[in-house]
Amino acid sequence: MSPFKGVAPRSPRLADVLDQSEIDALLAAVETGEVGDDSKETPIFSRKRRDFDHIEIKRYDFKRPERVSKDQMRALQTLHEAFARNFGAALSGFLRTIVELKVASCEQMTYAEFISGLPNPTSFNLLSAPPLEGLMCLEVSPLIIYPVIDRLLGGTNQELFIPQRPLTSIEERLIHRLLDKGLASLNEAWGSLKKVEFGLSGSESNPQLVQIVPPNEVVIVIGFEVKITNRAGTMNLCIPYNVIEPVVSELSKQSWFSAAQAAVRDRFAGRLARHLGAAPIEVSGLLGETTITLRDLLSLSVGDLVMTEKPAAQPVVLCVEGQKKFLAHIGQYKGQRALRIARALRDKDRA
């Protein structure tokens, strides 16, 4: 039943929305005294004892302070979604198979909680990121490690057994080739925020033996889901708060997206310049030009002379892909005919 007459009960989904008829009925009920005025709030802190049953109190765990805002967490998630796309594409080309990599979670927790949730043994890798101080860690599940090793060594991943042991020296070297591509993708993704050079500082199979920060220190953990053909596993990137504290203020949504757009433009411009720089082009020297009639052209034979309109002492035209670009002088270099560029061709030049 509605607490006042003339108003139908509202749907729970629209519990915070009133239409005009409900507002009018509510105001009328307050004026007639059918509904009391509850605008006076009960203070939480007071010298007098009060009934706290009707006061909304939220629990706050001082062991797990949220030091990164929600907007900054979303920015970090967006940044590492770009990393996941780039790393997945690099792995697909490296392993010659389809690799799906996506962000599964992005949350804050203590370092002790992160370590307690990891398997043992696993591939636990310490990452340095100068100029940022401190270490990050990248954990790759054995459910992904051994299928990758099997693929690199020519296996088919059919009925692959996942051993519960640390990696051998040969297996670690193979995984380091995989991690190198991941670090390159991290450098590219973090370049939109700050120029960082990620590097591998060490590896360990037992996460409990590694303590990069105190157990109660807040860390940001980005969890990734990795799928390789018929295999699936997880990968976790742990970023201590004290490592990214110098740049955490730059993680606002607006500044990150503007920086990301500029970084994308610079990255593609540099990539385009590198590819164009290696493209071959044809360069030719135009010694002279003249005009003749079609009758004279048909009557040409061996030994005939064709007179040009340019004196031999004048510079020749250097053409790039058929386009006249420079004026050059004819010479010789190491026994070969050569052209030495004098200057760029101007519009007023009659080439």
C-alpha cells in the first residue's frame, strides 16, 4: 500500500524517480500532516546517545585504503587495454597462431592479498620502469607458459601436461623472448602517459619469496585473460602505488585521452616515416630536351644527331620518380658517371 492516498506504488527499478502526480500528492500529504517532515538529519557524532539503526554507515577498512580514484582506475584500465591489443597482436605473429588477450579486472588491494592469490610455482617476473622508482611485477600462469613453450618447440598442445615444477633454464630463456615483446608493448602503451623504459630485473618461481613492497602496501592489479588456440590462462600486472605516485595525478580521464591521441599520432607518424624511408625510388638525370616533328622522328636513323636547346655547360635536371626536383652538374666519382646536386629546382627555372 502507498503511504498516502492517491499514489500508486512505484516500481523498485524506478524507486528514485517521481512523476509530477506523485510529487503533488506527496506535497499535499505533508501539508495535511499525513506524512511527517523527515528533513532533519540525525547527526552521527554527538555527545548524546542516539539510535544508529536508521543511520547509514559504511564500513572503511584502514588496511585497504583506496588511494587511486575511480577515474584514475578507469584510465589505467584503458591504458592497459591498449597494451593487451598490442601484445596480443605481437604474440599472434610470434607464435603463428591466434592469441586473444584482454583485460579481465582492474582493482586495488594489498600486496599480501595479491601474493596469496597466486599459484606456486608460477612465472613471477620483476619489472623496472625508469624513470619511475621501484619495481612492478608481471605474473604469467603456468597454464599459458607451458603451451607457449610447447608451441615454440614444435608441439601441438594436444593433451599437454602442465608440470608442477619451476621452469628450467632453457624454458626461462624461451619465456624471456615472450616477455621482451610484452615489455615493448608496455613501453608503447605507457608512452601516452609518460616515457617509460620497462626492463626485466629478475624472475622467480615462488611468489612468496619476493617482497617488492610491505605486505600492507596498496597495489593496483590488472588481470588479463589469455587464450591460445584451445588453452586459456591468466596474467597479472602488479603496480605498487608508490611506483606510480609521481604520475597518478596525470591519470585524469581528460588529460589521458588527449595525451593518448597525441601519442597515437606521433607513433603512426614515426612508423610511417620509417617505412617510407626504406622505400626504393628511381632517380634519373635529364641531360636535355628538344622538340621535333613526327616526320623527323620517323626519319631518324643510326648516326643522326639530335640537337638540344641546352648548352653542355648548363646544369642538368635531376628527376625523382619522373618529377623534376633538383639542378645538378655532370661529373665522375670513382670511375662512375655522377651528378652533384647544386640546388633545388625553383618555379622560375626553365628546366
